[in-house]
Amino acid sequence: MGWRPTDLLTAIRRNELDRLVRIPGVGKKTAERMVLELRDKLPAPAADRRRPPVPKMSQLDEDVLSALSNLGCARPAAEAAVRKARASGIPDEF
């Protein structure tokens, strides 16, 4: 598959691990790490710049996502768990 820079950016932004693991030398863990480390740092595509920004996660939320990812939890499931915990009233700090 010929990857254009925009294809890579889109796959990272959308957490498309199945696409990222097709890159030679990129396995599941590397793809998850790419998404975790780069998704929030990438510039928004032109179409997304018009939409309101997605609320940023706190450092605690990011730490929890990282821990869940390291334990093998898929990013979407980890994000859902963090949102559910937040909705139940978990504070930002301990």
C-alpha cells in the first residue's frame, strides 16, 4: 500500500490500528504507541479546523489511558472507560 502523509495522519487521528499495522515493521503495540503519543500533537486537517475542539484529557486521564494501553486494552475501550469513570464523579487528582 502506498502511504501518503495525509493517510498516515488520518489513520493516527482516527485510531485505525488495523491500517497502521500494515506498515512494514509496525506491529500492534507500535501502532497503539503511535496513536497514543501523536494523536493529540498532530495538526488538525482543514475540515476539522472549523469544528469545535474536542475537550483535552487531563494528565491523570492520559496516564490511565497509557496504563490501560500497556495492559493490552484497545484505545477506544480505554477512552470509554475513562469517560465512564469521569461521568461517575472521579476527581482529577487524588
